[in-house]
Amino acid sequence: MIISEVAEYFHSEGFTVLSYDPRSIGGSDGMPRNEAHPSKNVEDYHDALTFLKGQPTVDPARIAFWGYSFSAMVALCAAALDKRAKAVVAVSPLTVWEFTKWKQVLAKSMRDRESRMAGNNAVYLPMLTESGDHPAGFGTGFDVEDVYTIIMRAAEVEPTFRPETTLSTYYHIAAFQPFGLMPFVSPTPVMVVTGEEDLVSPADLQKTLVYDVFKEPKEMLSVPNKGHMNVLSGQDSVKVLGAQAAFLRKILGE
């Protein structure tokens, strides 16, 4: 299931949904293209909420954040900083933010920064190699969950999707320290949805967030026989989405 289908599901359940590509990605503006900047993406959530507040069909007191994987952790950080959001749903929030080639990647990022200041184009890296390795040593479990095949399939069906990202993305990731914000998510109600076989964001690390960091009100949905990439797909996907809708209704009201 792709994000647009998730948005359509919530809309069919009576929710007003604002779905957007992060800045510089897909249909959104921003240069250089395909540069992930999690700190600015947090701000994007705040701006999206501000936009929604101004819509005549939206109750400004009943707006929630939603995110998946990388964006799930961004959504949690956004909720920690913006208490206008009345709830947050984080599906498979990314809990591994380290990259093993820290010294080499940051040194190359600084050279790339100098080059861009001189007017040259940004340096790009593939999201994954064909063997499932990450060129910056970022994250875990990509080979086991066959993420490369999923990325290539997305590139075939989504005309705006490019399976690469800027080298400087990892400078921004290195500067992003999301776990320091996690205690401040509460008292915003939070739901975390976790595939029990998640290897990209290990399920035990997600459970630690829920049980050791977040305070009530909170819910955790552990989905059996699902990993990081298919937690919202295939069998039981509607059931998993339905549990999220039920959580939001309980917090926000019908």
C-alpha cells in the first residue's frame, strides 16, 4: 500500500486528509532535488497544520499528525514541538539514525558543500546498491527486507520518484537528534504501529519508545508476520488502518 492509498482510506472513513511530498521530493518544490532535511521536514508538519487550521471544513482543535518510517519519527518530533496537534500516529518510526561511514561521509559532505557554493551541482548517492547495501552505511536490515526491489518498483510506477538522494542529506541526518525530543511528545496522545518482524527499525526499539519513553495516553499495535516495508500492505492492511482510525476517533471524537 502506498501513501496515497493510506490517505484515500482515511478520507473514506470521514477524515479530512492533507497529503504532501516533503520539500524537494516528488511534486513539491525545493532545490537541490531529493535532499532529505529532517529538521526542516518537522517545520513542514507545523506549516501543514497551520494551513489546515485555515480551512473552513476543518476543526482546528481536532488535527493530528501521521507518518511512516522516516516521516514517522519526523511526525513524532513535530508533535513534541507543536502542541496544536491533538494526536500523532507513527507507523514503523525509524529508530536507527546512525551511519557507519560517519567520518568519510561528513568529510565528503563538506567538500560537496564547498563545490555547491562554487556553483556546481549537488553530489548524489543511490538510496541502496543492488545488493541492498547503503552507500553511507545508514540503517539496517535493507537487504533482508528486499528494500532495493521495492525502491526500483516505486521508480517504475511513480514518475516523480528518483531512487537517489543528495550526499548532503547525511549531513542533515547527522545533525538531527530526534531521541532528545521523544520525552516531550507526551502528553500528546500517541499511537505506534510496529511490524513484529521489522528489521529496518527493530521492533524492540520501537517498543522501548512506547513503554519506556511515552506517557499515557498511548497505544501500541504490534502487527504479526509483518516487517518494515509491508506493515501497511497485503493481508490485514485494512484492519491495521482501521485500528489507527479508531484511535483517532477515540482521541478526536467522531
